[in-house]
Amino acid sequence: MTLRASRSTMVAVAAGWEGIADELERARGRLVACRGHGKAFGWFAERADIDKDHETFNEAMIAALSSGSARARQIADALRATAKDFGATDLDVADGFHTLTGQPRRI
């Protein structure tokens, strides 16, 4: 069995996950600016007592975006660490398991 991976692709995909995390953080920042303004949905929202529901929804979305951003960054970190491990394995371990011609050593 041969395990192959493109380290450069993993690093590129990690950058994409970082971009997703950045977008989630921007969206979270926009919601944070609205925190505490449930009444901004209008007199009828306040009168119907749903302004609190808007606040609850806003807080839930802020928490979800924050969590999503953190997870996206963790995925990016994992991809980079995996790429680094593949690189280290190729460089540090290859000689112990392969002949100079690149053929697997028989144990």
C-alpha cells in the first residue's frame, strides 16, 4: 500500500479554510454591532414582545459564527500539520525504508 499526498495542495486548501474563517468573523462582527438592538425591528416587534426573540436569535448566530470560525481555523491548522508530517516523513524516514534507487527495503 502506498500513501501519497500533495503537500502543496494541503497548504493551499488550508489557506481556503482560513479565508472561510475570516468571512465568518466578518459576519460575526456585523452581528455584534446589532447586539442589544432588538427594538430596532420596530414598534410592532416590541409590542408583540418578539424583540427579545430577535436578540436570542442574534446571540445564537454570534455564537455559531464564532464556533464555525474557530473550527475552520482548526481544519486549516490540521491540514498544515499533516502536510508538514508528510514532508518530515518523506525527508526523515525515507532512507530507512527505501534503497538508494527508491525501492522498498525488504525487512
